[in-house]
Amino acid sequence: MKKLGSVFLLIAIPCLVLAEEAIRTWKSKTGETIIEAKWDSEKDSEKDSDPETVFFLKNGKRYKIPLKNLSKEDRKYVTDGRAKKAQRSGKFGLEEVTDEKPKNPFEMRKARKFALLVGVTDYAEMSGLACCAKDIHAIREQLIKLGFKENDIYMLESGKAMKDLPSRRNILERLDLVLGQVKVGDMVFFAFAGHGAETGKEQYICPAETELDNLSETAVPIPLILEKLDASDARFKWLVVDACRNNPFNRRVPGATTLQGIDNPPEGVLLLQSCGQDEYSHEDTNLGQGIFTASFVEALAGKADLNQDGTLTLMEVCSYTTEATNRRALDLFQKYQRPYLNGDVTDFVLTEDLNRPKAIAHFDAARKLRREKKYDEAKVEIDKALDLYDKDQDYLDERGIIDGYLDAIAKQKELERKALEEAEARKKAEEEAKRLASIPRPVPGSTPQILPTSDGRTAGERMVKTINGVEYAFRWCPAGSFMMGSPSSETGRDDDETQHRVTLTKGFWMLETEVTQAMWESVMGDNPSNFKGSDLPVEKVSWDDCQEFCQKLRSQGLNVQLPTEAQWEYACRAGTTTALNNGKNLTDEEYNCAHLNEVAWYDWQNENMTTHVVGQKKPNAWGLYDMHGNVWEWCADWKGDYPSYSVTDPTGPASGSYRVNRGGCWVSSAKYCRSANRDSNTPTDRYSDLGFRPVLVP
């Protein structure tokens, strides 16, 4: 059976392989040699070592290098080696983790389940918290859905009567009451949301009356909680601590610090902390929950079932909670928050829903049929999914997208019918005009001048269309040929930028700026952006959202679509072959790049940590603004490897998991803003650094 050891779940649980400590040539991201040395894995595995730093030994001297500076191969070598080192040492009793489910997992649904939930918002000596009481209620609701009986869930929270306040005495008495009912094979879940503290080697959770200079008498020792859990007859014990691991105190107290770490729990007790060392456990006051709890509850509700087999396990919950929490922290606060998992416990099944795989199959079929533009068939499939789960938001959203396409098709057919009628009327009018013109008439004066006409266009020619009172300015990108990707000598280059010749046989119009919030609101009627402003680029829009926007514009006569990746880079370069579209290369691949400052809003120029009004930087030769920086821009293609040979009008792979986005953004370092740089996301991702600009097909 699978077991969890003392490991960080930063994004996902890595595979464990052997890393031999031998002299090795360590490479940078660009393939340059950093050092030829032996990896100092002993120093690297010490308890207080920074996981983002790698230590090396050379000629008796120790060197350290940031992990992020190494090549992908060397970073994997270190990450896998660390995990294998822990396994070989026996320090954590870790067994190899695989992607297979345990054959005989402990099934929580068949055991009696007890929970003690404690939420503290009001403190005498520490800053107050906004969401802790709401957090434990959200957890309670989800536990009931997982089979906990209401009478087996005990709550202590601020603002209640004396017997239900989160005091030191009540916490210990209520824990003893819970454990006194536990029998062999049962489960105990203890969740605390509030402040934590420690002094010396003793760690505490902090009730409302905690005195920082007297923690031993006023706070609850975490080792005591672990001891009580360990002594119980429960088969599985789970302690969740949602508390900051930096200094939340409103004053300094000699000997008392914030909760930095909790010693390894006893075997059979799982400990999940809401953040890593020196990190905040953030609260989202708009949501009314801590972001850890919001992610944890989502995971318990089924979103952690990433392999979509209808069975939800502990490891799936912990992995999803970690990734979702950190994503929320980066998106909302531009800070890391990485939950920490500790313990040696067998994986187990939380819940099993045999209807869920059936619904997912219908959902996937509906999306596939929609991509194939078989909208009527897609509607049948999504309705089958909704018959099983009529309140599932993903299914409801998909039904809305399909209905939008069907509605747009119906409107397009109506527009085509009217256009045909108008064309026939114009034809009759032209025939009548010709008949009248054929009648000889005297013309006084000189012969009328005949003016020449031309259908030719110039690169960068500007055209403005008005939809719903909002102007859309487009620039002409003529047909042509260019070298896509980057040469091996380019500073900041990634290995997915294979240089190859691309020919585009048809010209196109590209929107002069990124789609603004004014444009989006006039078409969609809402504004999902994190940073508000009518002239700011719209962001937090998924690839599917962009398709809906384009479809609605097409229904109003503006034939727009997302650019192919080749069209985007061709338009960005505007005839240049350098890393930047102003004909220059990077002077610094990370931060203050003088040449990039001319054309882009990026990390170095973004002191306010926000997007910027479009069209403020220097445009490229074809009049296109912000092709570098501000927000990433969705492209039509699935992400795939480039060919090494010449291609004509490429549209990317036929299928995939990730859609391409290009151009870098307001928090990107310089190298990610290059003309050739590539990035990608799943089509449903919505982030505050992700927008788009469409092309108009003539």
C-alpha cells in the first residue's frame, strides 16, 4: 500500500529515483556550464536547509547555487535525488509513491468518523482574524457530505456561549470527549484555524486567551494533541493546522515566536499545515474564507479526483489542496503559500461515486464534439451529464457555451438570409442604374475625370471598426515568409523554440492592442478582470471565454478569431529577426533590460504590480502595441513541438492538453517577453496575467 512520508507537496508528489553523489558537470538553463563538482547531498538534506538552494563540494570548498538557475535536467536530478535520499536513509520510513491506487486502501466511509473543529477570530494579544469561524463551518458542511454524522462533529468558535468558546480548557476537554468515544478502526479529524506560536522546542495552537509570555499555561501544546491522538484506538488520525508561519503578533515577546514547524507526528497521525515556513496563511475577505480552507473544501468536494475515476483518496486531496492554495496565493497576493504535509500513514479512500465517471465521460464527449463544431450532438451529451449532476457548475458552464454557439449559428443564418435579400435588392438597383445610365444625356463642360482605384494594402495600414459604440483598430499584416523560433545563440532562449521557416499565404488584420475591458464589457456584459479600468487589458479570461467573445463579434459581422501561433509571432516580429520587435536584443535576461523597457511592461517596470493602459509603449514597425509584456495573449494552437523543416500556414497539433499563449506579462522577467518565447495553459485557466488579441480575417 502507498504511504506518505515527511515530504513537501509543492505541486505534485515526485517519482523517486536514485541520485549518486559524484562529480558532475552542472548546467544553466541556457546550457552553459555553471560548475563541475560533487552534489553535497548531506548538507542539502539537513533539516534547516533551504529547498530552493543546492550545495556543491569542489576541492574541499562548499558552494551554493539557487535551484532555479540549473537546467531542467539538473533540477530533476536534484529533486529526484532528494526524495531517494530520504527513502534510503530510513529517516522517514518512506515507501515508493506511484500513480497507482492502493489495492486495499482504508475506506473512510465504512468507519465511524469524529471531528473536532476549532476556529479562533478574536485574540487579546494577537491580531484578529476574519475568516476562521467561517472556515470551520465550510469544513463541517463538507464533512457531512462525506458521511460524518452531525452529532459526531464538535465545534468550538469565537462568539459562542462559554461552553463552546475556543478556550484552552474547552479544546482539551472536547478532545478528550471525542477520543473517549473512539473505537478500534474509527477516524478522528481535528482542524484548527487561528494563530500558532512556539517557544524553544514546544509548539502551540493559540486559543483566544493566549498570553504570549505564558504560552505553557494559556496555549495548547501541539505535542500533547499528537500524544492524545496517538494513544487513541482510531485507525486514522488527521490534524490540520491553518495558521501563519511568520510573525502574526502585534508585539514582540522574548522567547516566543510564530509557529515555524511541528515535529514529526507519531506513526498513523497525518499532519497538514496550511503554509510553508515563513509564509502567510492568507485570508480572502471577498470570498469570506482562508484560501487554504477554500482549496481544501474544494478538494474534499471532489475536485481533487484528477484522474476522474469517481474515487477520492487522501493523496489526491493533499496534492490538489497544495496546488490550488499556492495558485490562489500567487493570483491574489503575488506571494507563495505552500501547504506542508507530514506523517507516515497509509493512503485511504474518502468517497466513491460511480456516477461521476459516467458524467465525466459525457462531459468530455460534449467538449470534443463542440471542438469539432458538432453542437447539436454536444448538447445531447452535456444534457446527459446534467441529468446526473444538475448543479455541477462546470457542466452548466459547458451547456452555456454550447447554447451560445447554437444561438450564434442561428443568428448568423438569419444575418445571411437578410444579407442575401439585401444583395438581391442591390443587384436590382444596380441594374436599374445601368439602364438609366445608358440613356444618352447632354453633358455640359469638360470630360469628367476618371480616378484610379487599387485593392493593394501597405503593411501596418490601419482600419477601424465600431461595434456597440466601441472602436476596434486593426493593423494589416501582409502575406509573407519568416524564420519562426530563435537561434541557439539568443540570450534567454528555451529548447522548445526550434528555428524553422514559415510561409503565410494570406494576409490578415490584427487588433492594434490587447482586448481592453471596455471592448469585453460591451460584448460580454461583465468584467472578470482582477485589475479594473476600461483601457486596461482584460484578463482572467480562459481560452474558451475568448472563443465565446470572438463568436459574439462574428455574429455582429466582425469576422475575428484567435491568431495561430505562427500569425502571432509573424505579427510581433514585423520583419525583425532579433529577440525584440524593436530590432534589438536583450541586455539582461531577467530584470532591468534597457532595450525591452522601450516596448514592454514587465517585472522590472512594474513596481505597482498591476497591468497597464494599452498603447503606452513604443509600437512595432506595423503599429502593434504591447506585443511584449502587459498580459500573456492566447493563441488558437494546441502546444506542441516545432518542426525543423519549412511549413506553410501551420495551425499546430490536432489535439493536446494545453493551448499556447505568447508575449510575456506584467510579472514576467525579460527573457519570457521575447518574440520567440512560448508558454501554455489549459483552456479553462483564468489568471490575472492572461488576456488576448484577435485577428480579423478579410
